Amino acid sequence: MQLLELPLDILKIVIKFTVQELRLKSMKTRLTCRTFANEIFDAVITTRVIEDAAIYSLGLFRIAYHHNVIARYLYHRVCTDGSVTHPWITTIRETSQMLAQHTSLENDAARVELIERGACLCLAVNAGCGVFRVMKREEKDDRAQLEGCTWANCLAIAAWIGDKTLVEALNKGSDPPSFFGRPSWAAAAQGHADILQFFLDEGALPYEPTFVAGPNFSRSKSPLGAAAYMGQENTARLYIRPPYYCSETQLEEKTAVYFAAQGNQPTTLKVLLEHCRENSTPQEFLSIIDGALVWSCRRGATICAQILLDYGADVNESDTAPRSCLQLAVIAGNAPIVKMLLDAGASLEADGMVHRRSSTILTQRKRQKDALTEAYRRDNTAIIKMIEDRRELIREGLLR
């Protein structure tokens, strides 16, 4: 029986589990889903069940990291939606066709497809899981005023796909906001250093004017953050070196460290950490590495988590829930990070207080389930054994 022939309600259950990155209670079910991973993701896209799964699933924050899946969904919509479609799909089509016309290749199906796929990926990175909410019309379309600015959209996608000749032909001496993000943002995210340098030389700001530092940061609002998340060390370095490094860029730098940790980009992370250490106070640097460790554990970014611990990050740092790094690693189902945190001395107990080594402010929150309870909820036998073994050693006095 084909997955697409399953009753919709059953298919939704399968997809919901898959979208949550196989955080299932049955090892057999988990292995089955891995065996049919390609078919499941075909079903995700072609039935558009992913729209509901992404919006209502408890694993929502995980979808935002899978920009390739979001781009695949968008491209399916571009290819299959009829005349009545969402304005975002119309914008992707019109931008791609206009760019193809600029190179006199509008009849070249392969060229048009390349541009359309690039536009879908650019939007997926820029908008994240917000794509699903807007496409389902469950969230306000804050890009509506930019959808008709065809020239700016074309310039951003030309920068994204790395066509410098096309960028120079479309350039009007500015770095305009567009439906897909600013052209300099697109060049930075894709690591096109020559195109980014071109925009900077033409007067583009080395930071995003609308960026606001804080907990609700978005990679669409920071070219440096986007470069860090995508692991584009060359474009990240442009922003943190003279003559482009400035106080405004420094505000984005902390966010960029978080994004490098989320994207599990070790080389870029080290570059940013060294720069932050040289240009921050010791207390500020502690705040940066502690926050980044939280994000790497939430994301399951094993290599970056180890790097942050090596730099001195606090193994017991928590998010605002509060959930400790250990709890987040257990929720993510990442056994290597769990072992790493246990070896570094992570506390096994849940705490009702937000833990911030770099702050003197204590914030009380509802106590979360401890790491072992979270492991049992997910039936992750490997992690359960690790934590229980650690508890036994503590009970015997062999460890603190």
C-alpha cells in the first residue's frame, strides 16, 4: 500500500511523527520511518499535510531548521498550484520568469527551474517555518507590501544564485528591502563574497537597519546571522573586519554566534567566538557562550556544543522555560550531547529557576520534568541507561 493511499487521518499521524524528527516512543516505529523516509517526505509535500504538522506539532521549532524541506514544499507549490494560488507563489513565479528574461533564457526550462528553486530556498531560509503559517493564512503577511517590487526581488535572487553579471545589470546603487530579503543578506547567506563586497562598495550598510537585539531574533533580520547559520565563514569575516565592523554590527554578533551554534557550523562558530572574546567584556562573553550552548543542545548540534563547553560555557545553563541544556538534549534525542553534558557535570534535577550565570536576576518559572522523565517519555533506552548509570554513581558517592 502506498503512503499516499493511506486515510488522511492516519497519514497525518505518520507525518506528525516524522516532522518531529522521529521522536517516537517505539524503536520499531522509529526504524520503520527511517526505512521509508523518502516516501514519507514525498507524502509530506504532495499532500500538504506538512502545513498542519508544522503549525500544530509540538516539534514546531524543529521545522524552522529544515530550510531544505521548506524549500521543497514551496517548489512543489510553484509547480502544481493552478491559477488560484497564494501571492507568495505568484511572486516566486514572476521573479523567476523576469530573471530568466533578463538573460534571454525565459524559454530555457532548466534555467527557469534553477531560478525557481533558488527563490524557494532563499525564502525558506529567510522566512523559516513562518512560510506555513502565512501560506495557511493563519498569520499576517508582513511581506505583502514587498511582493510587487519586482526589481528588488530580482536583485535579491540574482545575489542568492551568485550571478554577478546579472547583479551588476540590475543594480541601481542601493540595497533595497525585498520579498526575499535584502540583496546583501542573500549574498551573505550564500557565501558569495564577491557579490557582497560589490554591494558594500556600492553603499550597502554592513548591518540590517531593522535588526533589534533580544530573544526574538530572526535570521531574516541579520545578514551576519544568516551567514553564520549557513556556515559561510568568508562572508561572516567581511562583517567583523574593518572597514565594515561597527557598533551596529556588534549588536548582531551575539545573534550570529547563536545561529552558528544552531546550524552546527563549527568553523564559523570558532571565528565568531574568537572575535567576540576580543571585543566583549568577560561577563558579556560568558553570556554569549552560555546562550549559544542552550541553542546547540536544543538543536542537537553536537560539534558546536563541545566547542562551547571547551570555551567554558556553563553546562547547567537553562532556557526561559526553564529547561536545562541536559533536558533540551534529551528532548532532542541526541545521545552524544547527553553523554557530553553528563561528563561535564550536568545536574540531573529539574529546576524551577531560570539559570543565568551571567545575570544576578533570578526568575521563577514552573518546574519542568527532569531529564530522566523526558527520556522515559520518549522511550529512548540509550539515554535512559546513561542517566540511570550516572545517578547510580552519584548514589554510591563515586561522583558528585
